[in-house]
Amino acid sequence: MTKSGWATRRALSARPRPTYGRLWLSVAHHPGDTVSCTQAEALVLAAEARLGLRPRRRTELLRQRIQACEQQVAQTGERLERQQQAVKQAKDRLAETEQQVQEQQKQVDALEQGYQSRKLQERPTSRLAQARQRLQAVVKRATSRTSVWKQAQHRVDKTTAQWSHQQAELAHLYQRLISFEQDNAANSEPIEAEFRLDAGFGTYENVALLIEMGYDLYTKPHSHKIVTYLKGQVDDTTAWTRVGANAELVAWPNLQLKHCPYPLDVAAFALLHRQNPQAERLVSLRCSAGYGAFARVVQAVQRQADDSCRD
């Protein structure tokens, strides 16, 4: 919607009810350039505040994630130390070669002056010609060692940025653990709850966050790369299961996707063309955390297939 020339975006959370349909739990307006995935945590917290209920935070999973992150930080720190040492060695070797260039240049200059003052002709095997060759060799060596030093420095810069990012993430996880432990201590009657996110919210960080917050999560992938990857796992021999009037499904329980802290139950489903059942499948996904959620992933896919049929 637009108002007074400013584009706005609404973030909504709702709870389905059999009597009244959906009950809106929270509505928040944001500037039109707001990225959806940055608002997931605020939506969940707003829904919890509206209901006055929340699940038990899965602090045991968060501790395991912190432990893994600590190991990554330590490994990155060790790699950074090795790379810094390599930079120092490369820089020392470059400085040594640059000194040799200066010395060889002085020698060539002195020989040139001597040859000019004595009006000598430079021959291919003369001292001046040999000095020039040595100068060219050390200049070439200096160029090569400059390249080695720059490459080593580039690796240090890249690893330093990665290390800083990992340290910031670890500090954030420490704060999250403290907050979640306080939530659990104050939550005498935790509930079991499901949370469904649209694809725009389904980043790996949001998936991990909601798992750690205690929810059974259902979402579509935030990135098309997951769909592309799973399409590569499917061939003509793959067994698809009919889950609706016009849909088939193939699933991977407890799948560990790259960059996702936790394994997920993943289902890819295809809506079949009514007139041409052999048409190429258009694959989309449902992802869920563990804790016996796999069967419910299949049910969620079936509901979506049935809804598509009615549409």
C-alpha cells in the first residue's frame, strides 16, 4: 500500500481458529524497502506477547550450536595465526629481494658510468651486460614475491573478516542462551506450538531461531539454490508418492543442508498438470525441524496440494 508518497509493508502473524478462521495476532507497518527475513523474530515475539503463551526454549540445542561455533572460532583463529606468519615471511622475503634490487641497480649504474667515462663498448659477455642480467633476474623475483605477499595478505584479510563475523555470532548466541534460560525459568506452563513461515522469512538463521525457540517449524526455502540442489537428487528412478488429487511428493527425513545448523525434514512436491500427467514437475519445498515432525510435513504438503486443486 502507499500513503503520502511513502511505500509501506505490513508484517502479519495470525492464528487459525475453527470458528472464526484466522485471528490476527499482530500487524506492524514497515518502510517499503524492509527485507522480510529481518522481521521474523519480531513477529514471533509479538505473537507470544499477544497470546501470553510460548513453548519451552530448546536451550540444549542452542548449547550444542554454541559449542560447534566455539570450535569454528578456534579453528579460524588458528588458521589466521598461520596466515599471519605466512604474511610476515612473505614480507621479509620481499624486503630482502628489494634490497638486492637496489644493490644490483647501484652496481649497474656504477658500471655504466665507468664504461661511459672510458668509452668502452658493452658486449654480451661484458661485466655490464652480466650485471644487467642479474638486475633483471632480481626485479623479476621481486615482482613474483610481491604477488605472493599480496595473495597472503588477501587471505589474512578474508580470514580476519570471517573470524570477526564468527566472534560476533558467538557473542549473539551467548546472549540468546541467557535470554532463553530466563524465559524457561519464567515459563511454568510451556505449550507445544507450530509456526509456519512464508518463503520470504525462511532463511537458515530464522529456521534455526524458531527451532531454538521451541517451535515445530514449517516453511518454504528462502533460496532457489535448495530447489536446484534437490532437483539434482531426483531422477527417473525416484519413487514419488501421491499425496493429493494432483500432487506427488518425495521426501528426505533428517536432511543436513549446508549452512543450516540443524537437520531438517524436507519434502519436495510437484503439482501435476491435469491434462498432461507426464509434464515436467515443478518442485517446491516444505521444511521442518525434527521432533517427529516428518509426518506433519507430508500432511502440510497434502493440504497445500488440496488447496491448489480447489483453486
